Amino acid sequence: MLTQRIFSVTQPTQIHFGVHSIRRLGEVVRQHGGSKVFLVLDPGLRQAGLAETILAPLAEMAIPCTIYDGIDPEPGLKLADRGAQLAREQGCDCVVGVGGGSAMDVAKAVSILLTNGGKAVDYLGLGKISKPGVPKIMVPTSAGTGAEVTFTAVFINEATGSKGGMNGDPLYPEAAILDPALTVSLPPHITAATGIDALTHALEAYTSIQAHPISEMYSLQAIELIGANLRTAYANGQDLEARSAMLLGSLLGGKALATAGVGLVHAMAYPLGGMFNIPHGLANAVLLP
């Protein structure tokens, strides 16, 4: 009963959604006070020929950027530390993360390290981030993690081999640009794994003991969108309607997990990623009942 419950929802991220919405990137950077961008770029985007699509809106607004693209599929804490050092040396005041969850998590961590100092390992856990980061804008190119709207950044701790996350409201991105056209070149096997990751977020949030009417709304819509479109996106990556539905479903799954949490599948998937370097989406796909 609603009269017997108290729940909280935080929705700080400005969302831009639609085909070719990436053209707004320079405008969004300026809107959030950025003058020099630290661009965390998934290395696969260069191979897919998408780097220029990302850089062009920044060039049109005469916004200089430093590119950081040595991102691993399962990033370690040192990647974030090296990124923050480079961003600091280059005088960057805005971080843009473009790619899957790995690139976005590194971008979120770099933003926090630029203002809070220290090393990434210092912020593993909950509530350890005391200051907001520099403005951070996320551009997902896969429909999976929902990291563009969450308060978490997940890393492998190289010293222990374990996988864990930084967690806290300062990690919420200031803005997210979701352009389905950036996802059409995603290979089928990655489309499948990331899609199941998004579905797992929605399912686990829906069955969470912390679920509430707003998280359930996110979950149910995500499940409907992903369930109706994942097979099509896998079979025909050029289907923009299916790609759009998957990207929106992933975002809603991210909002669901951010408000209600996840469960046993993710709890088991993290050790697999940390110990055996298994991609997160694939681990979820194997473990999901």
C-alpha cells in the first residue's frame, strides 16, 4: 500500500533522444559550461567510422578536445587514473563518454577525479564522493548498461582481481545524448549480450524488494521495448526502429536499476567479470534464469 511506503527518485540527467541527435553535442557541451572536452572514446568507434560523426559537432562549435581511446571492455581502475591525469594536464573542463558502459564508466570516474583528487580506488563503495565532478555528457553506442542515467561506475580492481563500483549522486551525468544511428554498426553478438544486460536490469529491478511504482513503470516499459525488438536488432542491425526501441529500453532499464537496484544475476556476474574478464552483458546472459 502506498500509505505504508516512502521512496525516493532522483532524475538529474538531461536527455536528448533521436536519430542524428548527436549533432547537438557541441551545443550541449556549451550549455553545461564546457570549453575544452576530454573525450573518452570506445576504440571500436574509429574502426566503425563513427569518430568523425562524434568530433564534427565539437569542431562546428570550435570546442577543442583531447581523445582518450585506450578503453578495455572490462576497464580497470588504472584506466580512470591515467585518464584523469591526462585530462588535468590538458586543462579539460568537461568530459564526454562515447561508447558502451566501459567508456561511459571511465568518463564518469575521470569527471569525479578531476574535482575530488586522489585515485579511483579511493571512491569504490557508496557515499565516498564529496564534490560534484566537472560536467559529464554520455553518448551510448550500445543498448545495454544504461550508464548514461545511473550513479554507478564499475571497474576491476587490478590489485585484488575483484569487480566493484563507485556509487553516489555526483556520478549522475549532467546530460545524455541517445542517437540510435550510432548503434546500427554494433555487431550481432554484442547487440545480443548488451540487450540481455538491459533486459536483466529491468527484470531484476522489477522483482527487487526496493521496487516501487515509479521503478516498476520504468521496468515494464523497458521489458516491453526490449522483448519486442531485440531479435530484430540482432537479425537486422540497420533497422533504425528496432535500434531506437532498444536504446530507449536500455535507458529505461538504467533508470529502473538506479531507483530500485538489481539482484542475484548481477551479484554473480561481477565476479565472473573480475576473475575471468568475461564481458558483463555475456555474463548476465549466461546467468539469467
